[in-house]
Amino acid sequence: MLHPLLRASALLVPALLISNLTQAAETRYPIQDTPLTGGAGSVTQHDQNAYSLPLANMSMTKRLDFSVGNSFFRNPWVVAPASTDARDGLGPLFNTNSCQGCHLKDGRGHAPASPETPSVSLFLRLSVPADAERDADFLREHGLMPAPVYGGQLQTSAIPGMKPEADMIVEWQSVTETLADGTEVVMRKPVYRIENPNYGPLPENLLTSPRVAPPMIGLGLVEAIPESALLANEDPDDANGDGISGRANRVWDRVAEQTVVGRFGWKAGQPNIMQQSMDAFAGDMGLTSTVAQATDCTPQQQCERFPDGGDPEVTDKVANFINFYATSLAVPTRRDMDAADVQQGAKLFNDIGCAACHTPSFTTGQSERPELSGQVIWPYSDFLLHDMGPGLADGRPEFLADGNEWRTPPLWGLGMTKVVNPLAGFLHDGRAETVEHAILWHDGEARPAADQYRQLPADQRDALIRFLNSL
């Protein structure tokens, strides 16, 4: 439980800042007036398959490509050599054997419920501190310094004849938040350990970052947002005095061979879905591709002893099918958006400052794919980096993102999260079991908005949650 002095100070939000946030909300942030959250491609299915449908405005001929991509995304990859030569080469080190293994029904993953529960859709990213000057060239293209021997990600599984890197253990502690009206909210806080390392001792200066698989919907639409539209929301020095200082991450695009704005991943560390997907194949499944030509298995682990699935293991043809699938998953339409309490919650969302980071709307630019072009979309994210405070910090930099910063996650489809995966949790590590828990974990730049939520009466808190669950 929070110390009484800390609890009291948390409730003392400066009146001027509240006034500024409310005034900004009234002038800058629209309230959604259409159920078509993902533009003309939005879908009206609201069951367990709500995240797995193709864009509604996509041609029937393109749906065949979508189905092929789905088969490679859903079906397991196997150890080489195998008769299934289009899907062999798994490992030797890996976390899961299929994309669907982490992105359950194309939705959000979940943290293990206990130390004894295997972790399937949550893993640990690894690195060690880098020297900004000495390692400048390496950091420009990789964004971090991988851990010696263990690389950039902890692989907890291995093919026969190979040992996993180690075991990841998650234990939970209880944290109680007391709201202004006396309501007590019991939340959980994760504590991570790495046990049984099989390739020598872990570095003493090891940096770790837990990551749960995010939902897959709307990725092609996000990719189609003009870079200029994202940069228009940057305010790294808080020039407007609203307490929000979002900034874009700048990351290396391997195909373009240049630094661009990052927009995917928990720290916006990826420039596009192709690179994000191929890095997941390399890190999560131990599969090479043209875009990611090396896996996370280091020379000390001698993975070259085992047969591979070809060079590359994920062919360009397969990679293109997977990329098409990942960029074609539709966003579900809003539900109950005209209900009085949902409309009240939408106004509260803007008034207390949530929309300052969770920017409601964008219009996509011109894309090679007409179904993604010129769409008015409602992702509720600025896709920028924000300091979320020490409670959520991982202490691990990634390109320009520091250890306190995270990309604002889009909220579209939020209300379908547990319909798609009943075990799913919120935030970067799945710690928040409910939307309210996620709000209460907000700190740093988001602390004023979270504090205003704490001060709302119960009926207004319920209205805000109803709005978020309508998305």
C-alpha cells in the first residue's frame, strides 16, 4: 500500500495543469463519430475471431494472398531437415514454434500466472550498457548492445540436442491502490528472474525488458500514416506546457539503409512490419530471412552444428505473404458508442488528458494498396515515446528510447482483448489484469491523467472504462 504522504501528494494535481489539459482537450481532440475505427476496412465481427479478419474493403483476389499468409503465420515451423521444407529450420534456440503461439488468435499475449507456468507469449529482451561514443556505429544500426553469449533475447526452448539458454521465472507481488473515494484496487507487480543459465554466467550488468505479444490489428493502416503526421505531435521539450513531451524514436531501416521514424514495437524500435516480422522470426523462432540474416544464437552456442532450413530459411516469397497478412488484419468496429455513459466516458477521456498521448485520429496517406489509402482511422495513439515513470521502467535503452520510455500503444479494439484471449493482460508485460489496473500503473508524463482518474467518482470511472471497452 502507498505511504499516506505519497498517496496525498499523488492527489494534489496542480489546478492550472488540470485547466490546461481540459482546455486542450476541448480544442485539440475530437470525439469519434463513426463506428468505423479502422476506416472502410473495419469489420463487424465481435467474437473470438474479431482480430483475425481481412480488411473489409480488400478485393477477393487479395484475400487469397491473405489466406496463404495466414497459413504461414498460424502453422508451426519444424526442425530441419523435414518433408515440410517450406516450414523447416526451427531453432536451434527459440521461444515458440509459430507466430500464433505468441499472438493468440492474432491478439495480445499473456504473462504466466505463476512461477510454475511456462511462458509462451511473454519473453525477455536482453542487452548490456553501451558506450555512446565507442559503439556509435553499431548502435546506429542495432539500437542496443546485445548481451555477450546470450544475445538480444532469452530463448527458453531448444530443439533436441541443444539446451535452452535459461529459464525465465515470473513471480507476482500484490500492490494496493486507494482511490479518492476510498475504493481499494489490488493489482499485481511482476518480479523476474533468470535461472539455470546453460551457456555460462549471465553478465553482471545485464539489462532485461519483458515484452508480451501485442495485438496484430490495423498494422497496415499504422504503416500508412504519413511520417509528417506523426512528427507533428512531437513536443520533446514540452513547448506547449501541457506536461507531455512525446518524441519519435529514430531507428535503422535495413532495406532502405537509412534512419527513419520508428512506429512498431513497445519502444517504437521497428520501422515497418516486414522488419518487425522477420526480426520476430529470427529472435522468437531461430529462422533467418533476407531482412534478418542472423538469428539470436551466438557463436559461443555453436548453433551451426545443426542442419538449417535453407538460406534463407524464410524465403522472400513466404516473407511477402506473411507481411501481406500482418498488414491486412482489420480493426473491429466500435460497439455501444452512442450509449450515454460511453459518450460521457469519451468526453472524460479527453478532459482528464488521456488523449494527449492516445491521439484519437489520423488520416492515412497514399499507399500502394488502395484499401489502406486515405482512410480516417481512430487508433488512439500518437505512436511516440513517453516517460511512463519508474514503476513501468525497464531501464533498457533501444535506439533513442531510454529506460523509462514506451511507445503509446493504440487502443483500438481494446474491448475485444479478453474475448479474443481470456488470459490476456495489458501494458508491455501483461501485468495489468484489467483496463483500470493499466490506468493506475500510468506514471511519469501520464501521472496527472491517472491522478485525475483516481479522483473521479465511481460512476464517472465506470463511464470512462465503458468508453474504453467500446473501442
